Amino acid sequence: METPTDAVAELEKRLKSLQERGVTILDPRQTYLDPAVQLERISAGAVLYPGTRLVGARTYLAPGAKVGTEGPATVENSVLGERSEVASGFVSGAVLLEKAKLGSNSHVREGTLLEEEASTAHAVGLKQTILMSYVTFGSLINFCDALVCGGTSRRDHSEVGSGFIHFNFTPQGKQGDKATPSLVGDVVRGMFLKEPRIFLGGMGGMVGPLKVGFGSITAAGQVARKNVPENHLVSEGTPQISKEFTPGRVDPAERRTGPNLEYIGNLVALKAWYEDVRLRRIPDGKEFEHLRVVTREAAANLELCIQERITRLKSFLAERVEGKAQIEYTVPPCPLKVQPDGAPYVEWVKSVPKEFEEQAKGWLQAMVAGVKVTYQ
């Protein structure tokens, strides 16, 4: 039987092994490695600040990744790309791409993906949420079951103001449900980092499932309950409602089925892009191995999100429609000519030829439009 002394000795041995491989551990006395963590998945150049806890076999740190820069941080079965950062808090089942950052006191759960240079300020909770490149979240935010994109650079990005909540649960039906994912922008157009930024004003919220168009603003201090078209400024007062409510009442299926199918289609398209474009761009060679690992793990998170959305939609439909629902989609063969390219991804995607972009959009849109529900 292993004693506490044996466990400490083994931990010290593992920490020393990481240091010898080029990992910076500022204070080994305040650093913990779960026995399941695979040392080869902690890359040389990663930096572990005091208070770091690494947990789980999936955990991976690319060169330059930093954990605990502002306080204690637990990273559990999560994947941190090159020069990404977790300031402090708890991060489980998430993937961060290059230069993505989670601020202090983060609480991030499975299915979350932050693309290049996406970031959050302090006290942000995320689950099953995708922030595409450059997207920025303020502080004191709770955002689950959503995809956000828009903007063209680190200075021109979509943003969610502090104190914002994405409401992802409805009490309608016997037990309520979470068939409520929201699209802020969309994958097909937002992918190429050329669309106008979107701003969701602070001290507000949105009731999913909703869709917000590129170039739009929701004013601070309101809860959005309707889709927002492109290039619109929306400020609505809180509706005054007082009427009889029957607990367990089942609302119609039609209003939410379409938005759920569209959301699933966006996830399917984004996952296909990772597998058929991003991965194919990565050159051979050990120096690019961290890109391959992080890209595959990002695709795995997207698959997790797809299956979660399908499960939630099936559960929603089971209370409202006769017959067993099946959610079907296909991924057409990629028509794009993609060659290994050492250029940084963001630089590459912003500079692709117009013909390539239009062909890609057609391929991606076919997946978005191709998701359907059938009943047995």
C-alpha cells in the first residue's frame, strides 16, 4: 500500500522530470500533478505558477502555455495550445488554441473551445460554448450552450459585456429542458474573420435559443428574447406579464426545432473544418506536433457538443411529437485544395483567395442546411 510519504516522493520525482524536460515550475512545493497526467503531454516551455493542479490523462500543455498566472488554477482533462493562459480558477474538459486566455476565477466545463486570441476577464463561467477567434468576454458572465464569432482582429472583435447571462434552461414541459443553444454570428461567414463585430451589452442577457446577426448591438441592461437581425441596435424593456401558468405545460415543438437544427449544423461544419482543413494544413515534423494534438482535441470537443445538442433536442421532441426522433446529418467530401502550410492559422484564413473562400462557404453551408429530423 502506498503511504503519503511514498506519494509525495513520487510527485517530487515527476515534477523534477518535467523540469529536466524544460517545463518551468516556479514553486514545486505548490504544484500538484495527478498520477493520471502523462508527462509527455506537458511540453517544454510550458510554465506552471504556484498553486497549479494538473489532473487527468487528457491534460495537455503546448509550448509557452501558462497556468496560474494570477492565482491557484486547476486544469482537469483540458488542452492548452501554444502561449495560451489560465489565470486562475477551475477548467475541465476545455480546449484553448494559440494565445487564448481565461481570466482569474474562471469556471469552465466540458465542451468549451476558445479559438486563437479569444479571451475572458475574471469570474466567467462557460460550458459547451465556442468562442471563435478574437471574441472577448467581460467579467461576471455565465454563458452555456452557445457559439460566438464576429470581428476581424484583436482590436475589432465581438464582445459580451460584463454581467451577462445566456439563459439556457426553460421550465416548459414535465421537467424543463435545455434545447436552447444560441448563435451569435455563424460559422460559415464568421470563419473567415471578415464580418462586422457583434456587441452584447453588459448587465443583460439573452433567452435561448436565439440568433444575433453580424454588426448588431443589444443595449446594456436588457434581456433579449427575440432574434436580432444583422446591423441592428436593439433596446427593449422588460415585458409586463401576469397570467395563469400551468406547471408542466408543454409548449409547441416548432419554435425551437429549427434553431436547434441550425445550431447543430454550425457545429458539424466547424468540426469538418478542423478535420479537413486545419489538420491538413499542419506540416509533418515534431515541431508541429503540438498543433496536431490541440487541433484534434478541439475537434473532439466539437463532437461532444454535437452529441449533447442532439441528446437535448431528442429529449425536447420526445415530450411534444409522436414517434422517436432521429437527428441526421452528413459531411460531404471536402472540395478544397489544402496543402501543409507553416503560416499561422489566423494569417492564413484571413488571406485565402476569394474563390477558395466562396467554395468553402458553399461546402460549410451545405452541412448547416443538411441537418434534419425524422421520426420512427
